Amino acid sequence: RDVKRVLIVAITSNRGLCGAFNNNVVKLATRAAKACEEVNQAYVVLPLGKKALDAAKRLEWPVAEGFGDAATTLFENLDFAHASEVANEVMAQFADGTYDRVVLAYNQFKNAAVQIPTEEAFLPMLPDADTKGDASSVDYIFEPNKEDIVERMLPNALRVQLYKALLDSHAAEHGARMTAMHQATDNGGELLRDLRITYNKARQTAITTEILEIVAGSEALDG
């Protein structure tokens, strides 16, 4: 169907002190919003995480309705059940035509030191570009039938996809915060060393000046 309205799911953290972690997601969401405007598509943002909600207010993004307080509480009770509630509502709004396309913006976890800002298609589900062209020619047997399998499997696949993005973001947040705090500790150590050197120089100067004054006074008395 024609894409007239896009839902951008922006996944951030609830807290700061994690470097550019949240700002990278805000940049992704902003870029996605501008891309929609360029082709005359309306967009709405679903913020998941307090920092995404703060950005939505600051940048005056239109915020999705029908998701309760998921923006502020989802990461306080992050499990598959709560993630599924959000995914179910997204699927329901997509099915009733509220949105024609849904994208995820989040930080993908690579390792403790590296997080990859990622924009990922969520709905509609599209065939993998790497699928071999002759796959449709294979005569598979489906039990009970293709329709039932798709009806059961696709919603679960979408729930898992959203949950995986949330877990990725949550793990990446801890990695980003660890890296940021390690860097802050190193910077603090360097600053402390510089201050100690400055203090020692000032103290040495004061001692030298005092000695010179004592010597000068003694010589004046002797003279």
C-alpha cells in the first residue's frame, strides 16, 4: 500500500552519562523524520526511553498515542511480556491503517566498547534481499497450511525483533556508560596530576621566596 504515515520507534535509555549513546538515536530519528518530510509523508515518533521522550518534547515531534507510559517504564520492567505489549499495539495500529510503515531507531550492541546506531525496517515485513531467486520454485509441503503458519509465526517474529532491539539497546547503553565513565575517570586522573604539579610548583616558589627573604633579612642585620 502507499506510504502516507510513518511510525518512527526511537529507543534510548532512561538515564544519561553514556556519551553520545542517546544523541545518536535522536540523530537517526531526526534524519528519518526529514526523509519523510521530503517525500510528503507524515511521521509520528514512539519514544521508548526517557531520553527519547525528552527529545520528542524538545524537538516538538508528534508522539504516538495508545502506548500508555511505555516511554518511561519499559526499561524498568524490560522482559518479553512488556516488549510484546508494545509490539502488539504497533502491529494493531499498522493493521488498521494508522501507519503504513514502521522503522526502529536504536543502538545495536557489537561489544562493550562499540555501539552501532541502526535504522531498521519493522513493518511491513519485506523479503530478504539475499533470498535466492529460485526459492519460490521449490514445492514445499506446509502443515497445517501456509496461511495458518504465517498468521502465527509473523507476529511472534515481530515481537522477537522488537525485543531484540530493546535488549541490544539496553546492553549497548551499559557498554557506552562504562566507556564514558572510564574516559571520565582517566580525564579526572590527568586533571588531578596537573593540579598536583601546579600545587608543587607554587609551593616550591613560595618556599624559595621565603628562604630568600630570610637570607636577605639576615644579611641586612649583619650589615
